[in-house]
Amino acid sequence: MIWLLIVVVAHLFYSLIFVIDKYIVSKSLPHPIVYTFYVGILSIAVWVLIPFGFCFPSAYYVFLSMLAGIAQVGGSIFLYRSLNLGEVSRIIPFIGSFVAIFVLVLSTFLIGERLNLQQYIAFILLVLGSLVVSYRRKEFFQKPFGLAIIAALFFAIFWVITKYIYSGSSFISGTVWVRTAVAFVSLFLLLPRKNRELIFKKTDEIKRRTVGFVAWGRILTIGAGLCMYFAVFLGSVTLANALQGLQYAFIFLLALLFFRKIPSLKEELSRGIIAQKIIAIILITLGLFILII
């Protein structure tokens, strides 16, 4: 079950990344295309793994990697748009829950992954926890959550394709090709003139402090990504994504710690909201416990 520990570490890193992303997107890089471009291009950082066991795949796996890259970039665009409009501690668990649901369906029918009864119970509790924390009746039918569902579908497609690629390649080769494809697809964002103007104009406007946040965010992204990819390589892609509910607890704590410095992270602390968050944490904890025993 070492993959489970690796997933927990990955989601801790991802929670830090999303807090940084929320700060950058809402304050310094207001257009999602700009941030998606830079996040995608920096995927070539995985090239440092090439000397440790990389080999060239068949044309079929190159094609699959490109599909995964398109899905990842598409998901990122909708993710950052939803973060621009919504509350990070609701949007992230909402996306996580639907990624898990979509992955469960797609992995069952496309790659034949099956869960046992214990894992299904854990899966249901983990996803319910994510849905509970993100639920707010009046907001569920608003634009941020519609964009979030689209992002979740793209990310689910990405992870299922990635798991399939791993079934026919080594961890290093599969990871290098998938992330290289993400970087390559990101280059296509430069084709529309409007995008080029946005990207290069915003690049000139980035403050030194923001560059530091971007750099730290990408360092964490590399660490989180490698942990998540390795966990998917070793274990269940469905459960690895269902555990995204863990990000909520981390994000909630970070929001409480940093909302004064990042007002967009401010949490509501009414009795009803606190009760909702406690219920979500209990469900997520139970799901993790059932998965471990």
C-alpha cells in the first residue's frame, strides 16, 4: 500500500499548488490562457528523468500521449477559469469528486479496472466528502461549477489515458512522453494572435514577487506530479483520484492560515459552514480508514 502514502503526499503538495495558483490567477495573471501556457511549457522539466531509463515508444503510444496532453491542457484552461470565478476550497474538492466519478466510469469500460467491495465503499465515502464540502445549493448551478465539471471530465480522460500508457511502458518513459505532450500541446496556445498578445503582455507585467510564486508553484508541481504519476503507475487510478478529497482538508487549513494575505481564500465560518466542513472531513477520514484496513 506504499502507493497510498505517495498519493497522500501528492495531494498535500497539490493543495499548496492550488493556493499559489489562486493567488497568481486572481492577482497577477488574470487570464487563464496565460497561466495554462506557462504551466504546460514547464512540463519539460521531466526531461531530467531521461537518463534514468527512457526509451522511445511506438507511434501508437505517442498518439495516446498527445491525446493525454490535449486533455490536460483543456482541463487546465477550464480549471483556472473556474478558480478565477469561484472559491478555491469549494471548486477544488468539487472538481476532485467529479474527476473520481468520471475516472471510475472511464477506467471500468476503457481499461478494465475493477474495485472490490471494500474499495467501492471507500470510494463512495471519499467522493461524498468532496461533494459535501463543495456543496452550496445556490452556487451549484452557476458558471464556476459548470466550468469545473468540464475541467473534471478533461482531467479524468487524461488520467485514464495515462494509466493505459503505463500498462505498456515503464514509469519513466510513460511520464516523460505524457508531460512532453502536454508541453507540446501548450505551444498551440500561441497560434491565436490574441493569445500571444495576452501571454507576452502579461509576461512583461509579472512582478518579481509573482515570479517567485510561479517558481515555487512549479517546483511543487514537479514533486506532486511525480508522486501522483508513480502512485497511478503502482496502484489504482480510480482510488488515486478519489483521494483528491484529502486536498480539501489541506486547503481548508491553508485558507485559515493565509486568508489575510490572500483575501480570495477567505472562508465562511458560520455554524452551518463549519458543520458542513466537519461532516466532509469525517466522510473523507472514514473513506481513507476503510481503504487502509
